[in-house]
Amino acid sequence: MKAIFFPEPKHVEIIEVPEPTYGADEVLVDVQIAGLCGTDLNVYRGLFPLVTFPRIPGHEISGTVIAKGQRVPEHIKIGDRVMLSPYSECGQCPACRAGRFNCCEFNQTLGVQRDGAMTPRFAIHHSKVFSSSTLTFDELALVEPMSVGYHAANRGRVSETDTVLVIGAGTIGIGAISAAVRKGATVIAADIDDQKLALARRFGVQHTINSTRQDVLATIKELTNNEGVSVAIEAVGLPETFRLAVEAACFAGRVVYIGYTKKEVSYNTQDFVRKELDILGSRNALRVFPSVIKMIEQRILPFNDLISRRYPFAGAGEAFHDWDAAPNEFTKILIDIQG
């Protein structure tokens, strides 16, 4: 069968790979849709520090169960429409012993540290399979990126009494926004793109700030009676937005970092101590896939509006080229693996 393949940065090929085999605890999935995210773009650009080449990408996956091993639980059935958790865990490191498998020291994410599922068929352990009888394949492919933002909101302990600033209204930021809105918080979104801010409003954001035209901190002070936000979630990955999150947080507030910054960040650390901030990292997603599936199934929020463009399997190289050339024109790209 064929697979999308990165032999090196900025090169995309379609190669032949062996058909997958599946073990007693695994399911075989007919892959339908693969979503592309910022990680995939940075892998393509050769800018993601955790990736090694050559590599088959693909970690935002939806498909159909077409076969299963004899030890796969009964609730997973042939014909189920599913999404896949792309993370692995060792079960022995400090994070795993604490039950926080999402930040396993030895995690290998599909398409990053190990080959992904941008192939027509893929075998995976049954514990990584989550189904829905109502979601489309497009919607199922959105579950993983939405879950990353949802987990960040959980890390920030967001509740209905909070005012939450989400810095970056891309796909991951929208995931955090969706979770915060669902939890009843007042949500502020900051971005440099009016279209993304307009999209954030459709997801329930009460206030938007375009940081190219507005003073973000002054606007936040105005909106919060000069207090600052109780939770600041950073979903961009730039030194200036890392600092902004700390500056925007109120005294006794929480700061959650999802983004990876490629440069060192310098802070006035007095704010850490004077405000007694909780500074929290947020990696991948932990135990939230069922909740996110349920959230999308309710169809209260316009998740399909996140999809900017679809490409056929043979057009994956074009998709990466187009996204690399004009990243601000895309929120979510889907690759139709069977098309």
C-alpha cells in the first residue's frame, strides 16, 4: 500500500510500504481522514525538535475498524467509526506512575517520534481507539486537536467563575476556547488575524483583541476592572506571548503553556512570586477524548467551520507546500486518505 513520506524536510513523497499486520490486542483501521496541524507543518519545515527523519506523518486520524484481534474488547466492533489517540506511554516513568500518561517521558507520538497513520490502513492497540456512531469522519479527525486545547483548560482548572484569556485562535486555541466556554467561563481571545477572531466569536468568545491594533494588556485591564485574567492560556509559542500570559494573569492566577517556543524566553520573575502564579505546562491530552467526542456530538459549536481546505491523498505534497507558503490562510487542512 502507499504512504505519505517525508524523506527530509521540505520534501513529500508517496512510497510503497507493507500492509500492516495486527496482533491479538490490536485493531486494523481503514483510514479515512488525516488532519494537519502546526506540528505537521513544523515537521515539514524541519523545525520541530522532537522529530527524526525519514518519517511518515499523520496523528489526527479518523477511520473505520475493519478487523480486530481476539483479545480486543467486545464494545469495539467491526464497522465502528473511530478516531485514534496518537500517544504512547511506557507505564514506568514518574509521569506514568502519577497517572499522567500524556506527558510520559518516553512518549512517542504518531508522525513525530514514530511513523504515523497517513496510510490507507493502520494497526493500533485497542486502548487507543475511540468511537462515535454519529460523528462524521471529518469531525472525528478534529477530536485530537480539540482535546489538546481541552486538556489545557483542565490544567488551568477553568470554571464558571473564571475569566480566561486564550492567546492564539488557531485550532488548538479554539480547543481551549471551546472547553472554557463549555465550563461557563468568560473568555477573551487574542490573535493577529481578524478572521480567526471572528471564528472565535462563533465558538462563544465574549471579547476579542487584535494585538496588531490594540494594546492587549490595556484592553484586558479594562475588561477585568484592572485585575487581570484568572487563567491565561498560551497557544502560540513565541517569547512575547509567553511573557504576555504572565503579565495578563491576575494575582493568584494560573498560566498554562501549550505552545512550544523555539527561542529562549526571558521574564521579570518578580511577577511569578508577587502574584504567586501557578505556571503550568500542558502536553497532549489526558482522558478527555470521550468528553470532546460528546461535545462535538452535541453540535452546539461550529466545529466544521475550522476546516479550511481538503486535499486528496495524492495532493498531500501540495497541501504542505500551500500551507508553508501562506500559513495564515489555513486553520485546519484535511487529507482524504481514500480519495
